[in-house]
Amino acid sequence: MKHNLPKHLRFSKLSVCILTACLSMPALAPASSVAPADTAKASLSAKNRPVLLTGEVIAKDSQTIFVPPSNSAPVVLRNFIAEGSKVKKGDLVLRIETPNGSNIEQLEIGMQQTRAKADSEQAKLEVAALEAEKNLVTAKAALAKALVDAALPKAQISALDFDKYQGERERSERDLQVKQLAFDDAYAAINRKKSDAELEIKKQEININYLKAQLTQSEVRATQDGFVVHGYSNWRNERLEEGSSAFPGNNAGQVIGSGQMEVQAWTLEADRIYLKEGQAVKLKFDALPGSETIASIASISNAPEEHNSWGYGRYFRVSIKLPQQLNLKLVPGMSALIEPVQASQQATEKRIAKTGELTIEGEIQSRNNTPIGPPTIPYIWQYTLAKIAPEGSAVKAGDILAMFQAAEVPTQLASQKSQLNEKLRALEKLKLEQSEAEKAVDLSVAEAQSNAEKAARKATMPKELIRRVDYDKLVIEKSLNSDLAALSLKLRTTQARARKAEKVGLETEIAKLQGKIDVLMKGQQALTITASKPGMMIYKTNMEGEKFTTGSQIWMGLSIASVADPDKLFVSAKIPEAQSSTIAIGQSARITIPGANLTVPARVTGLGNVFHSKSSSQPIIVRDIELEFDQMPKGLKPGAAVQAILNAAGTDTPAAGVVKK
């Protein structure tokens, strides 16, 4: 029995099953009356039931370019390699605009501030520890003197003096214990401060490394050699380019590798039992009428998947391996009709005769488009469009294209400037205080050194001329003042380090505030977008399909318009897959411009690298083509709708001039 499928089923993405057995079976009889011969015939019909699958050609070793993750959406695509460009493994393919760079700078300044604050607090604790050490040295000297007096025999001095000396010894011992505890606590506090500072700095280093890792993740690099193919925006139905807006996780394109192809198809759950791995299948490609090849099923997925865009059914993924030597020019995205060989009962389709001409819809576009969108200012997510140049207007370099408003920017700027002025005044005051403190420390060191010299001279008196007790005390005084002089020098160095750290800490606070102010001022200036070169204003639409107007609320990273170069225009069109085989580079065409009532000769100059759905609402498979004018007419505007009439390949006629209708 021969089955002729409707043509529209050939272009759908749904698996097609023809229930010939069910259609040919007679009305069911009671179970008891069914003859064995009828049962065998029904079983044979079910076994030979033809199954038709639809699939698409995919690049076997392609790398999908996903839009990197971000804390905001949408994002702006930057450094997007041009369509068709060849890349090597490790090359940068795509980067998204992110404010992490300025955040990292602020965190690095903050880490310097933390270090300076920790140094200042640690130096102050060391000053306190040196003071405690001075007190400890003084207490040890006092105890040494008390021991000298307490060692005098009771018989040689009065009972009152003996009791006084013994009491002084006990008091000095207790005082030494107190001073020793204070000394130990002071150095324990230094160690705790060191540990706390190291933990805080480590935490900030982790935050910086995390942001750097996020910054690295905002880039996509090629994992293989190949050429880049751009994807399409799901909600704008336009090709993604440099400066386009996209959402994290979306498919921005592919890196096509060596060009090895395979066919990926889908089959309904009900048809799974009729397929098996290694089974021979017949392939037909809509873009290559009359082409037919035999391939085999390489694998079938273990579990079915849902495809809401196709319906409520569940489908198994079927991978089909193409023959080694296949002379067909396959392009990723081509539709394929798959039919198991044993179920094939259809004759090979005849090639449809060419009509000679093909008319398709197109649009005039510019090869140089500069996107317009709000600037990226840290922690500012939403903007108001205050002004925008009229759509279709010609702009010159320096003209204002758009103006955005963000109420938080002036508020934050005023607050940061106020804090900066306060910190600057505090820095001037600190410098004066530190200058006075430095002079006081110098006087203290000079006094300690003078006392050490005096004590040293007194200790040089002949031992025979003074009492032994007084001589021992002079030696103790000499040692004490020498230690105090050395400690005063260390104290001066430590206090100088503490003053420097305090000053550096305040200066880093000022630098951090100045950095925030610079970012806000740069962002405030960037709220006014000016043209860098001449061009024409082309508006874009929001998610509801409406064009942006004055007063619209714009999210960070959203492109609202573009400036098109009117001197580099071409026609962009989409041709249905079934008719794409009639198109070739260099093919002549005529462009009809309804608005200008003109017909202009042109030629096909480019074919898309992949086949794709026309839009989310029109799932028909198409291929992009580009046409350039033989002679650029005047008055063309980007965005204008045109009709392209393509001559059949091999029937080109000499290009004529512009025809006025």
C-alpha cells in the first residue's frame, strides 16, 4: 500500500506515525470469533507499520556558547567574535559586561585599609606592651633595691627600719607579679590581634578571589578549533551581535569544529518499539530536494523527554550516524526526514521544477551598528529614559542620542563627597596631632638617654667611698635607666609605625571614597550617550514588542536602540529551507523598495552558516541570506522592509540600473 503524506507534515518537527494497520483492519469482532488467520494478519500489519521521524543536522563536535552567569539580567555581550571567524582552542569568544572589575578594585583598597588598620592597632598594642615592659623593668629594679635593704641584718638597723624594708620587699614582689601579668596580657593581646587580622585579611582575599573567579566566568573561551556561528535572541528574534542584550544561560551561538555531521531525531514513545540501534534508515533533506541516503541508528536515549513546543507527548532522542563518504553539502540546522528502510513503501520524490524566480521578504540593515543602552554603574539596576533622538533621524558625531536618569546616582554622589570632605579634614588634623606627638616622643627619648648617662656616671664612683648598700642601688639604677633608654628608642620606632599605619588607614579610606566617587561621576557622565560617528537612529523593542519611548524604565544591560551606518547597507532575508537549494553566491536578484517605489539590482553575497527557526512564533526552518546592491541607491534607511526577487541559478541576466516604477 502506498502512503502519500501531506506536504506540511514534512516540515514540522513532530514525529509522524501512519497507522495503516489500524486503517485497514475491519471492525472488531468478539474475541471468541476472531480467526487465527486474522490474528496473524493484524500482527503482520502492526510489525510493518511505517514510522516517519523528523530531525535536524547537527555538528558532531560543536561547542555551544552559553551566555555566562551573572547577578543581573539582561547582560550586554562584549568581545563577541564576528560570525564566521576562525578561532583556536583557548581564544576568547565572548565576554559579558560586569561591574565586578570596579568591585574588585574597591575590595583591594578595602583590604589595604584592613591591613593598615590592623598594623595601626597592632602597633598601639605593641606601644602598650612596651609601656608594660617599662613598668616590669621598673618593678624588677624596685624589687632588687628592696631586696638589698631587706638583706640588712636586723641587729644592725632599728626594728622600725627592718619592718619597713621587709614590707617594701613584700609590696615590690606583689607589684612585680601584677606588672608581669600586665606584660603577659599585653603580648597575648598582640598575638590575638595578629590572628584576628590574618583571618579578616584572609576573608577579604577569598572575596576578591571569588569576584575574580566570577570575572573569569564572565568570559567564554573556545574549547576547540573551529569557526563561530552566532545564535538568535529568543525574545527579539534577531541575531545576537556585539553589544546585544541577552539573558544568562541563553544560547549565544556555537563553535563549529571539524564539520563532522550527524542527524538527531526524535520519536514518540509509541514508536520506540519499532526502532533499534544499528537499524538502517533512509534520510531525505528538505534543503536538498531529491537527495536521499541510507544511514544507521547509532543510539537511542534510555528515557523519553518532554518538548512543550511540540505538544504534550514524550520523545526519545535518536542519533543517526551518517555514511563516511557523503557528497551532500550538509549545513547544521537542516531538517531531515527519517524512515526505517524495512518500513519504506514510498517511491522517491521527484525534484520540484524550478519556477525561474523566487520572491522573499527582507529588510535593509547596516553592517556597522553601535548599540545604545544605559551605562553599567555598580548597584544601580534600573534607569529612566529621559530623552532619545527621533527614530530614523540622521545623527552626527557628538550629537546626543539618549539621556538616562538614575535618582540614586546624585544621592550617592553627594553622600560620598560629604564623607570624603570629612575624611580629608580628619587627615589634616591627624597630621598636626602626629607632628606634636613626634616631638613629644623625641623629648622623652632624650630625657631617657640623659637619665641613663647620669646613672652611669654615678655608678662610676669608687666603691670604697660609699656604703655598699648605696653602691648596689647605684648599679641597679644604672641598669634600670639603660634598659629604659633602650625601651624608649623601641617605643619611638613603634609609635612612629603606629602613626604611619593610622595615616595610611585614613588615606586608604579616602582612596576608597574617591574611587567610588570616580565610578559614580563616570557613570553620571555616561548617562548621556553621544554619537561617536555619523549614522541613523534605529529603535529596538522591549519584551512586549513595544518600542522604547521617553519615560520607559530600562534595566541595566538592556539595549534600547542602535546607530546604523547608512553608507554600509545590505539586505538581510530568510529563505525557507525547502527553497534554499536554489540559492547560490553571486546569484542575481532585484530588490523592490515599496516606500521609495524603486527596483534595484543586487546579488547574493552571503549564506548563513546554519539553518534555524524563523522565530519563536514561526518554527519554520530558514536560512539567512545577504544581498548587496550593484549600485547603492540614495535615500535608503536601515530597517526598511523590502522584497527580494531572486533569479533561478544559472539564469542570471545582466544587471540593470535603478528602475523607477
